[in-house]
Amino acid sequence: MTASFDVVVVGAGPGGMAAATVAAEAGCRVCLLDDNAGPGGQIWRGFCTETARKFPHGSSFARWAQRLERSGCQAWQGWHAIDQPGAGLLRLERAGEHRDVGYGSLIVATGARERFLPFPGWTLPGVMGTGGLQALVKSGLNARGKRVVVAGSGPLLLAVGAGLASAGARVEGIYEQAPLARLAGFGLTLLGQPGKLLEGARYRLKTLRSAYRTGSWVVGAEGRGHVEHVTLTDGSSDWTVECDWLGCGFHLVPDLELPRLLGCRIAGGLVAVDGMQQSSVPGVACVGELTGIGGLDKALVEGQIAGFAAAGRRAEALALEPRRKRLQQFAERLERAFSLREELRKLATAETLICRCEDVAFAALEGCAGWRQARLYTRCGMGACQGRVCGAATEFLFGWENATARPPVFPAAVSTLAAGSAEETMHR
């Protein structure tokens, strides 16, 4: 079955919601696709308009959710975009069923995921990504009384720590690998953005009982069948903290699989776009974290620009350009502030698993010349996650670039692949 729209938006986080809303309000027939049960993405996960205002950024969610609902946009929840069987066409899958959707303009807002860096013990039960732990707690995981260490890098650490504290967890410490001097310099650049400073202050107030140390990072986790304690260092001394959970993630990397499959040009690990958010592929725009890790405000502005551009409302898109430029500069400063230190390249031992799906250890990868050879020799990146975890890790550890994308972008049912092959044969 094939449906067709003027504009299709993939990803219902803030950028996707904004893009779909303004395009639909401008009179376009719009379809918004997302693999979650409701709109909001990671930052607004689980929010509903009735109660959202009680949470950080909740008022913004409520406004955009109400506008989206009134706009006439069709929201298709639970669908993955897995392939591009033809020009202007996406193949989708949900719970084993598939369908195709055609578009005149496509806006990709697939967001970002955490970067994981392997260290001894990172595969123990109870060791999770910071964002993953946040998502689990938002989805109902009982955190009350749990002793939690939050570590890694990026502004998400404080937000997750605050959320865990609000959920009743005992946050034993928050450990940021970036040095204090660099973070202080970044903070000075925010003096003209009091809202962001106030947001950070609120998070810290909720975690005042927890240690917050900069220039510190996890070097190992240990436990009998489950994490029981972690060892941390500041480069000169080590110490151990007992915990039930460890949330550890090293900032974010954009989800580039779909843009790569579509043929969009990637530069410096980001999708290259023009002032209207248009990629190198005609009719395909990319917004939000795909063009630079910059958070909620950047995603909303870029989403609106792409939505207006898709609707032919260029003047309204251009009016947002000055704000877009400021937010892109913020994203660049953010990247510099939380850039990873060299010591993190030495965390893994010879036995440490780098590819968890295929059980590939660090020692097996040291002699490989690049990502392709590693896949051929060791099956690194060929498991269920298709390199989404180990790809970013090997890029940091070895300088390899995973520049390939092939369908299906997400694991798909054999029936979907077989149906797609049969349909393509019929049309030859």
C-alpha cells in the first residue's frame, strides 16, 4: 500500500514536530513518522499536554503538541523508515507490516544517540547509557533508593542526575570528563543566554547532595553478575564508589543512517545543509542534531525553517536565519567544551569488548586498517545494532569512519524484505 504527501517528516522530536506543524499550517499535506508511541522524542519522552507543564521544557512541548494536533498533519506512530525503494519514496515497517509513503519534500529529523566508550566492565548488567537510564526512568523504571553514579560527558549528565534525584534515587556522584577551565569558559559564553544558565542552576540545585567533579572519568566497573562499584580517576588519583546503577555516556552523535542512505553529503560527522536546511539531495532537508548537537532551541528553529521552505514560505524561513546562526554557534561552542580527552582512548584493555553484538574484543581490532577491514575480519559492526554503538567508539579509538548505509536501515522482518523484493520485480 502506498500513500503520498506533499511533505513527509521522519522523526517526531522537537525539530520534526516544528517542521511538520508549520508545513501543515501553511496548507501542505503532511505526514509525520516516528517509531515511538507518541511525539516528543527523547527530550519530551512520555509527556502529555495535560501534565507537561510540570516538567522542564514542558510548556514548550504543550504548545507544539497542541499546534501539531490542530494543524491537520497525519501522525504515523510506531513506524521505522527502513529503505528508499525509489525516488520520492520511503519504505516503512511497523510490527512486521510494511507500507510505502511518497513525498514531494522530505524532512529528516532523526536526532542523535549517545556515544559509548568501552572500558572494563561496561557490559555488566546495571551499566547503562545516561540517556538510556533517563528513558527507562521516564518510562516507569523504579529508581527509588537506588545508588547511582552518573559519568561521561555533556550537559545531559546534570539533567539526568536531577531527574534521578527527583525520582528518588541516591545520586552518589556526577563525573564530567571535561576540565573545569574549559567548562568555565563555555559558561561565560552563556551570559547572554540567562535561560540556559538558569536551567543548569535548577539541575544543580536538585543534585546539591551529590558530588559534582569535573576532569574525572570512569576507568572500570566491577561486580558479581551486576555492577556493584565503579573506579574513577582524575588522572592523578583513583577512587571507588559503590552503586547499583552506572549511567555513562560521552555526549551525543547524530543518527546519520537515513541521510547516508538517501545520499546526503556528510561533512565533519554532520549533514551539510544550506540556509534553508536543504541537504545535497534535492527535496531532502535535515534538521536538529543531524546538523550539529545543539539541543531543543536549535532543533525547533531549524525545524521551522525546513517546514516553511517545504511549503514555499521562504520569507518566513529567512526571518529565522539570525536566530539559527546564533544557535549553530552555540552548538559549535558546546562541541568544543565537551570534546573528549586523550586519556579516554586508553580505557579499553585487550580483553574489553568493543562490539557487544558480535563479541569482538579490542585486541582483535588493533591490527585492522579501517572500518571495512574490521567488519570483514572480525564482524565488528555487523550485529543487531549495525554499528550504532561500536561505530562511534571505533571512530574515536582508531579514527575510522563508518560512512556506509544500506537497507534496511533498521532490522526488518523477512516478510517485509520479501514483499519489497516481489514488488520491485513486478515493476521491472
